[in-house]
Amino acid sequence: MAWIIALLLFGWLMIFPIFAGIVVANDDLKFVRGSLNVGSLGENILHGWSKTGSFRPLENIVASFCDARTMSCWILIPVQFCGFAVVALGIVALMRRVLPECRFAAPLVLIWVSLSPSTMTSLWQMDTCSQTWVAALGLWCAVLSWDAFVAGQRASPDRAGMWRSLLLLFAVTVIAMNIKETFFGWSAAIGSCCILAVIVRWRRDVRAALRGAFVLVPIAVVPMIYLALRYKFGSIGSASVASETEDGRYQVVLEDNILSNAVKSLFAMFCDGPLHQLMNQSAMIVVRMLPVTSVIASCVLLLAACALCILQRRAQRTKSLRWVLLAAMVCMASICVTLPMGDISDLYAFGPNIGSGLLLVIAAVVLWNPVDANDRAITRSIAACATAILCVVGVYGVASRSYHFSMTWQYATEINNRVLAHQASLPIGTVADEPARIFVPRSCYTGHAYGQVVVGPVQSMGIESITDWVNSLDPRRQIQFVEFYPIGFRAGVDLEIDCAKFPVRENW
């Protein structure tokens, strides 16, 4: 039953965007029509390496298959499908190693990940396919590191298995480093865990500890060499990176933002539901508080399980939980690389939410099967109520995000069609001296903005950054976007986009 539910959620996450008319919108546009699209695919990748701090060749490759005119991007679905499938297989592989006696733990963790708001933010955008694949490859780096370390610790070391895992780990690490910078969080978390394991093992068996230390070469040393190459021959630390974003959101800042980002990250990891409505003052207070309710349910589940483990600390079963806790901490600690950023969104919790899922699932399992049968009534009640809250709120969150994403794609498609159709209708030479003006009234700027989930019509198409691309599409028919009121409107030349006629985005 758990696997059926997990597969249904998996199918919805992959199939819904197709029927909802997914298009390149908002942040996606920078790879298709914006500043990161400077020429051919090779030129775009080279530009990312040498001119920006965001080296995302996978996103450049995906963008090269997108239709810049219609903004359709069919390849995104199979890329995200494969990435999320690799995540699911990684969860199964990890649970077989840290909790082999619980067969239904893997689908339960996958259900939690599927209900997480950060998962939908990652899977339903073009410029976040790298986040999906970083989570997938980072998780498999953890699994391969485990295999290589364990193979070297046996009384009769499995040298062939150890070297096979190390070679696979090296290959996966090299690929993941060139997917997105957030992978270095996984590298730091796994490397720190390996260093701790080597230190602990050193006291018992020096040779076994040295064999285990080989894991640090592909997971820690190679990434450090890569960063040195980026610093020497790439754009890390250059002036071009500092000016890439005016608001400094992606710049490293070592101030109170670290604490605020840590709180946001933990909240995003342990909540589900309509997180995008939390700060929306137009939404009902009940809807806004649903993510908070899910966090409270998660805390109650974890605290109750911790209290029960303390009471039964002498039980043999509680000792086996240390590997689950270790795996969970590694996944959650992978978010460390984003904490110094100026500001982060719930997107970066995709990957770390595997760790929170491990903790919540094992907490529910512990409460459902206490050692003392006399505690069963109260512990099962706590587990059932908390799990029911998380499931109900999570399903509502999936429905809400599905609706809001579909509205974003609808707005982007409609505005794009109107702009390109109007440009094509302009007579050649009529506006040779003065471009045709496209007025964008206040109705297009309405709505609470939160990433790509809840944005106004104008932000969905990103008119601030696509003017150059639209004009290069037809140099003989130049246009200019003008905000707000149509002063001096010229019939047959200018266009007013009346967003008041668009379907109203509901706050539910």
C-alpha cells in the first residue's frame, strides 16, 4: 500500500505539468531568452564557466532544446523524471543499508519527499532540474561512500568491492560537481562523516581506518581541486560574479543571514502543505497556518519518539537507530553550502528533506511498535494523529501548488502569445524611429510574489529581461515595454495588456 501511494504521488508530480501546459516562465527565461543565453550551447556553457558564479551546464543543455518562441520545453519532463527516479532508487538503496529490517520505510520516505513543497518547486521548473540531479547524485555519493567504507572494514577486506565503489564514487562526484554548486554541501557533509568514521576506527584498527580514508579522495579532495580550478580559470571571486545579481541574494554574506537561513531551511525540511501561502496576507489565516501545523506535528512526532527511546534506551532496537540518524544528518547537513547566501527559498530543502523524511518515518515506526505493550495505546495515537495531519496538509499543499503553477504557466503563455502576435502584426518601417510600446498596467503586477509558485502575470513572463530577445527576433519591428498607464496610446502600433481579463488567481 505504501508503494502504491508513493507511485501515485510520483506519477502526479511527473504527469500534471504536461496536462497543465508547462512552459518556460519566470526564472527559467534567463537560460532561454535572458542574460545566460549569449549564443550557441557551447558559448552559453563557456559563459557560465568564465563569467558567472552559476555554472549550470545541465540547464544550458535543457534550455537548448526549449522553443524560445513558444516557450515550450518538452525535454524538461524526461530530465526531471529520470532525476526523481534516481532519487527514489537512492532512497531505496540507503534504507537497505541503514534500516534493512523495515521494508516499508523506503516508500514512506518517498511519500514524505513527494509531499514536500521543495520537491514541487524543483520538479516543475526548467532552471531547477540541476537541483533535482544534485539531490539524486548527492544521495548516491552517500550510498557509494558507505559501500566503499564498509568494504574496507571487514576482517577479510573486499578490495574489489571497495575499488569498484570508489571508482563509481569518483565518476558520480565529477558529474555532480558540474551540475550545480549546491553539490558541495553534499561533499562537505559526506566528507565530514567519513573523517569522523576514520578517527573512530583508527583507535581499533589502523589499517582498516586507512582503507576507509580512501573514500575522502573522490568525495573531498577532488571537489577541492575542482574549486581551485574554478577559482584560477573560472569566475569564482571575480568582479563579474559580484555584479551578477544586483540584490546580492546569491552573494556570500557572513552575518545574521546564516541564522535566518538555517531557521528557514529547517522549517522547509520539516513542513509540508501550502508553504507558498505562509506570508500571503490575502490568504485565509487557516490556509497560512497549515505549514506551521505540519511543523508542529513533525516536532510532536520527533519529541515523542525521542522520549520513548530514552525510556527504552537499554533495548537493543534503539542501538540500530544510530545508522539511520547518521544518514539523516548527512542528508540534512548537505544544505550547509547555501546558508551563507543572502537569502534562500524552500527550493534548497530538496535533497535535505530526505534526511527529515528518515527522521519522521523512523519516529513513526518507533512509536507504532514500542517495546512495552502497555505504551502502545498512547504511542500509536500520537503516531497516527501526527501522520494523519502531515498527510492531509501535504495533499492539500500538492493541490494548491499544482493550481498556482498552472496559473503561472497560463499567464506566461497568454502574455507571450499577445506580445509576439502584436509584434508580427506591425507594419515594417512604421516604427523605425520609435518602437511600438506595450503598456503593462497595474493589473499585471497584482498578487503576492513567491518564487515561481505565486507570481503576478508580468513576473511569469519576465518582461524586464526579455526585451532584447524579443527585438532581436524581429529587428524591423522593435517594441518597448512600458509600465502602468498608456499615455499617448497609438492605435494599431501600441498594445495594452489587460491582465484584469486573465483568470483570477485564488488564494486557496
